[in-house]
Amino acid sequence: MTRLNTNQWLALVFAVLAAGYIAMAWQIPIFPLPRPVDSDLFPKVLGFSLLILSVFLFSRNPLRSPVPMKSTKRRKMGRYC
């Protein structure tokens, strides 16, 4: 089993937050008048979007830090450039 990297830890935290946000969005009451867009639509879309983005973040590979290149020595010309 491999250890979780930073992206995966953050993705898990965001997924838990998204699940809680979606659970609270389902608690918003529906108005008795029929409407195509109700007051609970935006919170549900926002919660599911965060959940999908956290899945993408979890599956993404971490970027490796670039290997430092050897320092090139400059000629001294009286002043440093």
C-alpha cells in the first residue's frame, strides 16, 4: 500500500466538505409553487462540482520538483551583472 500524497489528502478533505455541503443542500425546503429553478439547485450543483473536482484531484499524479541544474560560473568583468 502506498502513502497518500498532499493532493490526495486535500482531495479527501474537499470530498468530505462536499458531502456535508450536499447533505445540507438536501435540507433546503422546496417552495410550493412549481419553478424550473428552485432555491436548492445552486447549492446542489456547487456541492456536486466540488465532489467531482476532488475526485480529479485525488487521481492526479503529483508534480515532481525540477532537478537543480549545475551552477554556471560567470566571468568576472569588474561588475556583477
